[in-house]
Amino acid sequence: MGYQEYMEERAKRTEWFLDARFGMFIHWGLYAIPGRGEWIQSYEETPKKDYETYFEEWNPDRYDPKEWARIAKQAGMKYAVLTTKHHEGFCLFDSAYTEFKSTNTPYGRDLVREFVDAFRAEGIRVGFYYSLLDWHHEDYPAYGDMYHPERNNEALKGKQHDFNVYLDYMHNQVRELLTNYGKIDIIWFDFSYEGHFGKDWRGEELIKMVRELQPGIIINGRLEANGEDYGTVMTDEPSIYSGDFACPEMIIPPYGLKTPNGVQIPWEACFTLNNNWGYTPNDKHYKTASQIIKKLVECTSKNGNMIINISPTAKGEIPRQQKEILREVGEWMHENSESIYGCGASGFEKPEWGRYTRKGNKLYAHVTEEVIGAIALPGVNGMVEKARRLSDGYEMLLLTPWVAKEFPGYAFVNYGTPECFSFSVEEKTDTVIELTLKK
């Protein structure tokens, strides 16, 4: 396939994704029981036989994916990605290739099946996270590995592993996920590292299988990247492993993402609500709804998406504080989502009081700071036909106040008269003004 054809296909596949802009990540697994983060087994170097205690306990009897889906929809999220298997190797689905799965626990059910059905019923697209690592599989190298919980276990020194046996297992599980659950919109692989990049995962074979089973699916870039860098998707010569989008973690690119030749790269910033991906009840460092909204706007203004993580408890419930944050985000999205869905960079200078997003001839002014006097609109002088507050359609006045005659390069919008009224941001978050540009 030629470069131009590849780029056209990538653009077609990601069209819905870039329109959606906002998604839900769900990190859930056995690590919810100890509640010290999803990397607990590695950090605490817990042997497999000891970690299996959590497998024997797993019984999320309050799991209600329909409630999860309602929360996502009310928050304005358009897609959701669930950890079907994290690095610990525990599968939330009924895989034919392992006994280490939810259907063999006291709970005894296929959690992925119920997730898919519930989210589809709410009109939310579904995606699967799948870890390329597996700390439970016998043929995944342990001793001396960078991350394996038993990397320092001298008893495993010299143990032989047949990595191809593991790769057969991994490929077979991906096949199951992309065969048994209907149309899947995203496959989110995690992650590559030293000695495990692209071809080491038999990546070309894996990509070919994924494309054959789910022709419209979009793939992230971590078959050849680990989060520190984004791989060849950042270049003008992407590899077969590059995927369809970059996934910066816990950071928003300063100017969005482009290749050296200026081609826009689809990207999605992934964030936690507190400081951990997995359920960690002692981590109280939560982001506010206002922060989430402002960062969603920032991503959109740079042609990017944002996916926010929830971390359900071992019982299967979304923590109360996480639900409250998403409820507040949803209230804002209910009134202002038109400034997010289908929007992107404006092409205009970033204003001092906030950001612009744009969709066609609709320019959205996201006013996130309090303004004294009229609001100066950089770059659009003579271009604005009308201005309305997006939340309620309230007319904003387009006129230049008498104190602004020395600034002819700006258009001005006013909350009322006289023109020098101060402007307060609603709820200290983001007041959106819809500016209709002349065609």
C-alpha cells in the first residue's frame, strides 16, 4: 500500500473518532482488591502463586455495566475502552486459552460481554484495551525482564521460555476479542519496551489479522511505542506497526501533533481522575470537573481527543467521587458539547482569556478567565456575523467600546451595555460564546 493510500484510509477510519473527541477509559482487574494501583504486582514483586489469592476472591457482585454506560453517556462520552486483560494476565472475558479468567472466579461471568452489550445499548462505541505483557503466562520471560514481578527471583534464573508459545496465546486471545463480540471500534494495545517492539510481537501478522477481522477498527500506536515516545506515526514514513493514532499519556502536546511535513496526526491524550489508573482508595488527589473540562477544550483546540479513566472497585462500582466529577462534566457538556464534537483547531491566534475551537463557520470562544470590559477576539475582526452564548442562545453584543479605539485589529464582544461591564466566567469553568463567521 502506498503512502497516500495509507493516509487516506487512516483518515477514513479515524473520522468518527475525531468527531467524538471524548471517551471513557476503564482500568479494572484483580488489582482493585489490594487497591494499591494496577502495577502493584510488579512494584511489590509479588510471585504469581501469591497474587492468585486475588483471583480466588474475585466477586464483583455490584457490577452494573448499564450504570457505567449511563454515567459515560451523561458525561458526554462517545466511546469507551475497557481493560480486557492488563499486565497481570487476568482476563475479564471467557477465553478458551486460559483458566485465569473471570468465568472461573466466584463471580463466574464474562464481564466483557456485559460491558459491550450495555455500552452499545446507550449508543456508545466500544474499544478493548489488551496488554501485550502477561505476568501470569509461563512462557512470558520473567527473570531479568524490566517489569516482571519475578524479575529478581533467583529460582527462575536460567528457566527456558518459548516466547512464540506466548505469542500464539496472545494472538489467539486478540482473535477471540475481535471475533466473539461483534463490531469493535478500537483496539488499544499496551505497550512495547526494550526487546519487545513491533516485530518482536509478530506485529505484522497481528496487524494483518486485526484488519481482516475488523476492517474499520482503529489501532493505537503502542505495538512500537511505550508512551515515552509515539513511534513512527509521528513521521512521514509510518511503519505497519504505527497504528492510527498516537496516545500521549498524562500530557497534552504543546501544539498538537504533526509530522515533519505538517500532516496532522490523530491523537488521544489519556488521563486518570486521581493519580492512579487502577482503584486506589487512599489516593484522594482528584482533578476537578473544571480541570477536566478545560483540558478537554485544550485537546479539541489542538485537534486531539481526550479519554478519562475510571477505576471501579473490587465490588464493581465506580467510586462516588469519580461519579460526581463526571456528573459535573456532563452538566457542562449538556449545554456546550457543540463546541467539542466535530470541532478542532481554529486557525486563529490563541486568545489570552481562553481558547478557540472551530467547526466550519462556527467559531467557539471558550472564555475560561474573568474579563474586565469587552472580550477582545483576536484574528476575526470583520468576520463575525453574530454572537450567542452557547448554553442558552443569549445574544452577545458585537461592538467596539469607546476605550478600544486604539486596537483596530480586534473584534469585540460584550455581555451587555455599557460596554465596560466585567465578565465573570460561569461557575469558574468555561463560558462558551458561539461566533458565526461570515461565509
